Amino acid sequence: MLATMPISLAELPVEKSSLCGDVVCERVAGRSVLTRLWATDPLKLLSPRSAGDAAHVVLSSYGGGLLGGDVVAVRADVRPGAKLLVTTQSSGKVYRTTGEASVQTLDAIVDEDAVFAVLPDPLCAYAGARFQQRQTFDLSPSANLVWLDWITSGRHGRGERWAMQEMVSRTTVRVSGRDRLRETLALDGEANAITSLLRVGRFDCYAVLAVFGPKLQTLADAARAAVRSLNLASPITLLASDSAVVGGAVFRVLGPDVQTVRALISQLLLPLGDLLGHDPWARKW
């Protein structure tokens, strides 16, 4: 249903990226703590107190969203045994541009026995917006990763629906230097209509969820069983698929709105709260 087109990393202007966010999380005296938290414009990093075992970083921005030409490059290092949760302050916004795209990159290293959970709010690209994203996760053999990436169709109140000019995202997950996942999404309004039945059709929210690591194997297995037990009787309002990969699982969800997709994702990740020591959604919804 959601068509993609091939794209190479060379098409993402990552060579322009200059680091504007740096996070290091380590295990100190039995707790996960942030030993480095640095950011510069347009990025803002917040570190709310965590009630559980994981350190918490919230990604935000001074302008409320990304403008054309903005390049936001973030680096994260989760040291052995540490646990880090990364969320966002609100839905990400990409503003209209008549020139350069907004670019966002995340490069993360997750060491032995560490846990890294990346659970942002959905991204909303305005009509005429151009957005390009690259995310790379390098995992040690016993590292654990939960990665969520999702988008909405735009500002319905303004009559916008999949009216962005371009949205390109490439994510790579490596374990011990070997690629385990390469996920690419490319929506280009000039190629053909994004709302085509061969692309997003009637759906208004798309999410990809990946789970890797020995500490998350039980969660991955339970989530796959839950997706396969979904009632897909007509009329279909939600589409979900699961794919087994070495050391984990990948889930893709198409839904009519953020609330419906959020409900399923929250269900699939319910056991994650026990691993982090608190509910990762508690301060969100």
C-alpha cells in the first residue's frame, strides 16, 4: 500500500550536517545518568527527572519546527549497561519552503547490555515542505534498541492532506558492524500523487517500529503475535504488518489518524515500561 522509491545516501545532503546535539549516557552508581548533554541552535535538549532506571532526553527546537535549510545533526552514545529514553516535546513540524529541504540526522552507538529507546511524536510536514532524514544505529551484540518513526498527512484544519513536496527518510541498524535493517521511505509529490491508492490511499498516519536485542526478544515475540491477531475484517481501518529480522522485529502500521496508530503502538510496547522502570508515555498522553 505504501509505495517507496529507491534512494541512495548520497541523495541526503548529510555532508552539510554540523553537529548541534551531543548526548552521552553512562551507568554510574547503579543508575543511568547523562554525562554529556550539549545542544546549539536550532536544537534544544531537555533532561526531565526520570522516576525509573533510564535517563530521559527530550528533543525540542527554539523555532517550534524546522525551516527550509535547517540542518539538525544529533549524536548519541549509550555506554555499557546504560538506559536512555529519547522523546520529543510535541509533534515535529516541517514548514513550507521554496528552496532547500530541512535535514535531520541521528547517529547512535549503543554498547553492550545498553538500552536505547527512541520514541518521538509523529512528524507533520506542512504543504510545500521538504524534509530529508538519515538515522544510523550501531549496536553491540547485546545492545537493545526500540526505534519509532511516524508521520501524519498534515494539517487537516487547513485542508492539507499529504501536500508536502518531499519527504525522504533512510534508517540503518547495524549489529557488530553488519547491517540488520535498512528502512527507506520516499514520498515525492512530483513523482505521482502521494494520495494515490498505490501509495497512502485513504490513510493519514504511517508508522515504523523496530525492536532489537536480547532484552527485548520477549516483547518482540508478543508484539508480533498481537499484530497477527488483529481483526482485519471489512471495512479495514487499520493495516499492520510484522517482519522478523535477525535479533528482532519490524512493524509497519497504516491508520486513519494518529490516535488509532498510537493506541496500537502503545499496546505493542507495553512491556517496555518494566525495562525502563517507568511508562515512557506517562508524560505524553
